[in-house]
Amino acid sequence: MAATDALLAKHLGRLQLPYFAQHHQTLMAEAARESWPHGRFLEQLVVGEVARRDEALVARRVKAARLPGIKTLDGFDWSWPKKINRAQVQHLFRLEFLPQHGNVILLGGVGVGKTHLAVALAYAACLQGRMALFTSAVDIVNALAAAQATGRIKREMARLMKPRSWWSTSWGICRSTSSAPTACSSDQPALRTRLDGHYDESLPSSSGPGSSTTTAP
């Protein structure tokens, strides 16, 4: 029996099925107690393995997105902004602006929850299987400047444009990166020049069909 278990563990490891390896004995015992048919036993193993892989994929996407923490819409304090279009914000979390290559601009004073919503939107995108990147205008400019100085500008631009969505607290901008963003603030000319100069043939309008602006005083 021990030899059989060792061989099974070896094969499951080679097939990269850790959930099977970790839980098959427990499920076998439960199947025997409950008189499960063979199909149900196999189903439980497969469902568990799929759930494990989904969780691992989400974890990798969240890590790659470089989120400053995990935020959700449920954790947003709706009582703090004096005025906010709640229905519009909730609609944003359907993420319909992403396939439309739309832009979202969050406007408001300090401490009203712009960063919370931006992080929550990025996290929601990760949960839905989309790659995201959360960064700041300063970090982008520094990364591009360093890449340009070492002849790696194309590689760095490809890295920045790979995520399905791009989120920046410096502008309060969340936008789809099927094409490069253009609505940089006037105090970021270096970034505007770098991005526009690299994607000057495919720049989207900042008021496209998927665009949305949410304000909070």
C-alpha cells in the first residue's frame, strides 16, 4: 500500500495535481463512509483542483498588478463623500468599459476614496481574469527614463502596455490599455511625450463610448 501511495504521489506530482495528492485519501475515506459513486469521488477531486488553480491565478494577477492592498466596493464608505453618484460607481464594477477600451476618471478632494475605488476596480479586474497594473505617474516616468537611457524603451513600453487595464492614483485615472492613454495632466509633460510619441498612430479619444467620469467634492 505504501508503494502504491508513493507511486501515485509521484505521478500526481508529475501531472501537477497537488489538490489530488493532498486530498485524495481524505475524499476516499469520505466516499467510503457516504457510499459515493465513483463519479462523485472524481468530481470532488476535479472541482477542488479547479478551485485551487483559479485561486492561484488570481493571486498571481494580484501580485503582478502591484496593488497597495486589497480593497473592495463592499468596503467603500459611501457616507464620507458629500456627493457621489453611487449607481454610476456600482455600474463601473461591471467593467464594461474594458472591452470598450474606455477610460474612467475619478475626481475629488483628498480622502474621499478615489484610491480605494481605483484599487477595488483593479482587484475586481484580477478576479475576472484580467491583467491589471496599479502604479503612479512618477514611477512610470522614472521607469521609462531609465529604460530609454539603457536602450530598453520598447521592452519597458511593452511591459506597461501588457495589462488589460492601467490604474494611476497620480491622475485618478483608470483606463484600458488596448491603446496608450492620452489624457495626461498638464504637469506630466514627460510622461505625455513618452507615451504619445510611442503610440501616436493608435491613441484613443479621451471621450470614447466607454469613458466615464465620477466626481466627489
